[in-house]
Amino acid sequence: MCGIVGYVGKHSCAEILLGTLEKLEYRGYDSAGIAVFDHDNIEVRKAQGRLKNLRERMEKDGVPSGVAGIGHTRWATHGEPSDINSHPHNGGNVTIVHNGIIENYKEIKNFLIGKGRHFVSQTDTEVAAQLLDYYYNGDPIEAIVETMHNVRGSFALGIMFKDFPGTVFAVRKESPLIVGIGAEESFIASDVTAILNYTRDYYLLEPNEIAVLSPYGTNIYDLHYNKLSKPLMHADWDENAAEKQGYAHFMLKEIHEQPEAVKTTIRSRITDGLPDLEECGITLEMLRGFRNIHVVACGTAMHAGLVGKYIIEELARVPVNVDIASEFRYRDPLVTKDDLVIIISQSGETADSLAALRLSKELGAKTLAIVNAKGSSIAREADMLIYTLAGPEIAVASTKAYMVQISVMYLLAFSIALANGAINEDKCRELTAELVKMPERIEKAVQLEENSQYAASTLVNAESLLYIGRGLDYALSMEGSLKLKEISYIHSESYAAGELKHGTISLITEGMPAIAVVTQKRLVEKTVSNMKEMKARGAYVIAVCAEGISIESDAADYIISLDECPDILAPMTAVVPLQLIAYYTSVLKGNDVDKPRNLAKSVTVE
Ligand code: M6R
């Protein structure tokens, strides 16, 4: 999704804006631009494509010199990626950058055209710029307030008024924006990772708050012009966490960080060998007696929810529905006040997941969020909150966030089962002890990197492939398939192994690769016979299985064997080769692993 940055300080800001935009590259973008106050003028440079194109444009057209400005990486929503549609956009006295969507932009555009205004781009952003200018009568705040009353949607804006050189304004409705406070300098940014090199102190801008960053200080107002006093937040993320530190890609680094991320996430939530969520303000009493549990999320986070369904149902015997947030929110879901709704999100800002959370609250359910990004909207709005402690995840393809999300699902499943009396304390202790051993086992799975690399080399020319599994292995194969699709661009499907014969097996032709996940001992025979059926029809079968599971040569061509662990915890190790296979396939294809085409890290629009 689009990224916004802004700077007001004592230093020439063009390079600072570019540097902070680089930190937002991971969000996904197709064009970039900056606007800088060069004395009394606002100088704009923008270009379609990567930031290097913008740098080239600046070499050609000159680097604006000035100490205040705004910058943007665009992920096209209204209008194709092009120089013209890139931000910043101008509307007379006003220059803006924008993240999100102005829903009623057509009606505003028609209104402004009726007032004799002309538009040069196809964007909703230019409409917002022109509307701000239309309301501008010498008072920027008044223009912003009036605009906020007349636009609908979910968005954030960075704004410069020509008559106020050196000052940057910012406002948001839904889309996140923070205001960073450094020594004699201040920033705006879509997320805190952008500014970690300069400061860790920041304000979270709430919806309908207006930030004014000027050489004389930074102030935040509400829409009634009241000056607000807000708590200053501090990011405890290590600035190196957002650097590659010698790894070829963030994705590879994040795969390697998984053992540590799990350790950090579970360590403080276990007391005397039992799960203990009290540091998150969650007692066993609060988890007791729900009639249904709904897990609602998108993409990889939804796949973590699927693992949760299997384990909560198995251990706690409570029915769990897993829903895609964009479906849930429009389906008039059967959620009541006796239900628990768990929202899982790395970013905590995914528009559909946030809407699902709000709907669940309206329906009277208790809500619990599992979120990685501190202070994000989902984290703030849920009734109960468990942070996953993975540090920043930069690669668009989520790996360590999934791993910590399922770690929390285990802690929750154990706790709910204990709270409901479905397992006793001894059983809970036994499961928790096994969970504590998982970081070591995950580390061993990461060490199988070469095996995954080899498996990837057998897939690289495939046009399509299948992932199969049963039970938890099926949940996992969905994640494996998504990972491969999003970064290798190879089409793949994941199927419940037993479903193959009901249609999909007709896709198999000579040499077509298939990946079978086989970790659930009681289901091995069943899955192995499906593998044999595929192999007999020409498929090249790669098996990802747990140690001790023997797979004959008529069932698989290549086997990646993982360390022994209890079946219920196997997703934590088995996902690693699936991640690495996707990673190396993407590398071998020469793709941009961390920034796959068309994708954004945080999907803050519907
Ligand atoms: O920030 P969230 O966890 O809410 O994001 C949900 C999905 O957009 C995300 O998991 C997406 O599917 C990833 N690109 C998958 O790798």
C-alpha cells in the first residue's frame, strides 16, 4: 500500500525523504515522489517505478533544496501507475500525498468541475488536493477541517500549503499515520520503521486529528481546533530489525529469525510450566464458556487461524469457524454475545479485518486481537489483546508473523482447553513443555535450507503445482501454496488430500510437481495413498514429513524430513521448508522476493 513520509527540521530534506521512503518500500509501490519547500516554492519530483527512477529524475531536474517536505510511494488504486498519477498532487495552493481511498471522489470531482476546476490525473488524491484548495481561505486548519467533513473513506494525508513555507500538515481517517519527534526535527510516516534511524519517539495520530509540524514545534489538534496533549510513544524495535543484516533478502532473514521470535513471544506468557496470559490482562476466567469461536483474518493470518481451529477444536472441544474477513463483514455472520471473535493481523491495520472486528463488537461478541504492530487500530480496538513479539516484518511474504501467530494460537488453545476443563493441568503442562522446545526444533528445520533449495530447483520451471495434506497438514499446505504463489508467480492450489479424487487429480500430467505435507501420524497411510495415486499419474512428488514417518519410493521422489515433535505442534516446523521452497523458487526465477509484483504489505483499503 502507499507510504507517506514528511520532514520538518534543520537539514536539507530531499535525501531524508528518499531514505525514509526506502524504509517503506516493503509496503509495495509502483511510483514515488517528493515535494519540498524550496524557499517560497513547492518543488515536486515524481516518477513511475522504483525509487531509483525518482533519483534519476532528481539528477536530471535538480534536487530541491529545502528543510521541509513530504514524500510518497504509490500503490495504484485510482488510475494506472504513471508519472502523472504519482504523488505528490497539486491543487493550486495545496500539495498533498495520500494513502487510502476517497470513496466519494467522483461526486466531489464533478462538484469541483462545476466550479471550473480542471484535473490532470485520474487519481482520487488530486480531487482531495483540489478540495482542500477550494476550502482554503488563508487558514490551513479550516481547509482541512472542512475537507474532513466532506470526504468519505479511509485515508491519511500529508499536506503543504504554499503560503506556509516550512510547515507540514497531516491528518487521517482510518489509514495509519504517526508523527515522529526527534531533536529539532519532526516527521510524519505511515509506520514507525520509516523513521527509526532518526528517532524512536512518536505520537500515534488518531482518526480526525490534525498534526502541524513547523520549525517552531509540533502540535496536534482535533477538528474543533482544540490543542491535544497526547502520550509520546517509544518504539523499542531495534533499528537493525528493519535492516537486512547480511541476508540477501528480508524474507530469508525473517525465516531465520523465527526460533527467536517464538521464544520471545511465548517466554513471558508461561508461568510454572502453564500458559499464563495475565500479562496481557487475560485470565482463564475470561476464556471460559464461549459457545462458538470465530477466527477472522486475511491471507496468511487467516491460515494461522486455520491451524488454530484444528487445535482449539481438538483440545478445547469448542466449535471454531475460520472466516476470511472480507467475506465475514458482508455476510451477516451468525455471531452472538456468547461468542469469542479472534482477529489475527500482523499489521493491525488490514481494512477488512478491522471492519470485521468492529462488526463483531456491534454484534455483542467478545473480541480478542492477535497483532504484531504495536498501537495499531486492531490492537487498540479489541476487548482483549495479545501481541506477537516478532519485531518488524518487512518482506511482503509473511513468515515470522505466521509463526508467532500460531505460537499464540497454541497458548490460547491450551488456555481455553484448561479453562473449560477439557484438559487437566498435567496435560496442559505436558503440551506447554513441548511448545517450549519448539524454537530449537524450528532452528533445525531452518538448517534444512539446502534441502528446500534443492526442492525449489525442481519446481522452478513448473507452470502449476499442487499442495496436499490432511487435517493440520491441509491447513499448512494452504499457507505453503499462498507463499509460493505470491513470490514465485507459479500457480498452485492446495487441496485436502482426500478431495483429489473428486476432480483435481485430472490436472496431473507427466512431471507436474506436487508437495505433500505428511506430519500427522494417524493420517499418514491415507495421505501416502493419495501421493501414490499422484505419482502413478506422472506427478513429481516432494514430501515434507516428520521424522519417523517412512515414505516409500513409489510415493515420493524427494523427501524433506523434519525433527520429531508431537503431531499437534508439527505445523511450527513443517511450515519452514514450505517457506524456504517458496523463497528459493522466487530467487531462482530472479523475482523481487521482498517486493512481489502487485502486492502490498499492509492492505489498508478494501
Ligand atoms: O497485516 P495482516 O496480517 O492483517 O495481513 C494479512 C494479509 O494481507 C497478509 O497475511 C498477506 O496474505 C501476506 N502477504 C501473505 O504473505
